[in-house]
Amino acid sequence: MTDPFDIRRAVASDAAALAAFATRLFRATYSDDTAAADLDLYIAKAFTPDMQAAEIADPSGAVFVATTGGTLAGYAQLVVPASQPGTAVLSRIYIDADWRGRGLAKNLLDTVVAECAARGVQHLQLTVYEKNARAIAFYTKVGFVVTGSTTFTVGDDVQKDVVMELDLSVGQRP
């Protein structure tokens, strides 16, 4: 049995909580493989309340928050670039460690896929750190396939990411 999660579109007043949540999870996930100074540089750029507010307000995407009992348990960010019609990017899906394995990631992904359908998106792409085996296993389980690799810079540290895609045009749904 899974816990009841409330998933909704983020609003401006969520920005500060999302910034703190993302900072905490990013540090916890990547601190074993990335120097603290590099983490600090990335976080200072990517996870400020102002940046979160801008991402929430951006009409080319959608940010969804998941709560349970009033506690933020996870969130997802979808970006639909105008330069790639029919394609969207799952920019982030972060789940608090206490809520992993309870169906929340799947529920958030289902919400993202529904948003993709509403926007006519046929291909959902993402990148994931090559050493994040848990995330790669999840994405593979729900139907994403590896399509390549790319780099991702955290501070001054250039890391390798796996590129994955879910083809939504053929009824392939997580």
C-alpha cells in the first residue's frame, strides 16, 4: 500500500521551500562524488528562491510538488522547449529519502506524463548522473531507454550523464 500523496502544480509561494528542499537533496545525493565547493557553486546558481520562482512561473514548463501530511516529499520539473516541438525534458524529479520506494516517483512521473499529453508531447527526455544507479534503475523500470550520454557541470566539475527517453507517441506509458 502506498502513502496518500497530494500532487499539485507549484505556486510562487512554494519557491523558498523548493529551494531548501532541492538544496538538501542535491547535497545528499551528490556529496560522495562531488567536492563541497563545486556543490556550493552549483546550488548557489540553481536552487535560489528566485530561481525556483522563475521556474514555477515559466509557461514553457511545469513544476509539480508532492506533499503528504503537509510535508514536502518530492517535486518534478518539466521543460517544454519551443525549439523542439513534440519533445519535453524532465529536468528534475526529486524524492525525499524518507518517501522513496512508496510510489511517489511513479505518481509524480504520471503527473508529468499527463502534462506532456496535454501539451502534445511525444518524447520525454532526461539526463541522469551516470553514478546514480537508483534513478537509472527507476527510469528503466518505467520504460525510459538510454539514447546517449552528455556532460553536466557541477561547479567546476564536469560529470558524465546518461541521456534517456520515453516515447509517448506509441502508447508507452510508465
